[in-house]
Amino acid sequence: MIIKKIAIGNIDEAFIEDRLTSGVNIIYSDDNNKGKTVLFQGLMYSLGNDPIFPSNFNYKDHYFYSEIDANGIKYEFLRKNDTFIVINESVFQICDNQSELKYFLNENLFSLPIIVVV
């Protein structure tokens, strides 16, 4: 799986990271609290994982978008709270919760990575 694009936004602000390549990508800044962690938490959240955002980040007010390449096929994911949209060249699927999304993906596309917190 190759991550092509990650986006997070709401009515007031948005951030799109589309400079990712198929090689190693290093996300850095000269300071803390610039969004590096939220960016990757947003990626995993858009793909169906539970929210693990910092307590001061109101994720329920944001949309989370990701574009990935899996086995040469482009997939787009859009999530707002518990509603997901999955798009590729032959699919436009709306899922109303995580379980429905994971079932759809496992049955029709591929298994998603998960984050294990210890």
C-alpha cells in the first residue's frame, strides 16, 4: 500500500499533504504542535481506525481524506465521524459505521492496517 495523499479539514481550515512519494517520506518541522502527529492519526482514522487524537483536537468537526494505491489500484477514503465513503474506478461505497467499512473492505478489496496501542 502506497499513501498518495492525506487531507484534514473543516469549514474554517484545511491541510492537504500530497507531496508523498513511493519511497521513504520524512515529515518534519522546526517546532512542536504543527500537525505532524494529527496528520498520520488522520490517515489511520480515514481508513477506519478508532480515533486516537490529542484531547485538544476536535476531530468530530473535521473531514478526513486519504488516497492510497493498493496493488496498482487507486482508492480514496473520506470519513466524517462514523460515515465513510470509499471510491475507486469501479466502486462508490457509503458505509455507516466502522464495522460496515471493515466488512466491505475485507470482502471486496483488501485488509487494512491497524494501530495497536500498548
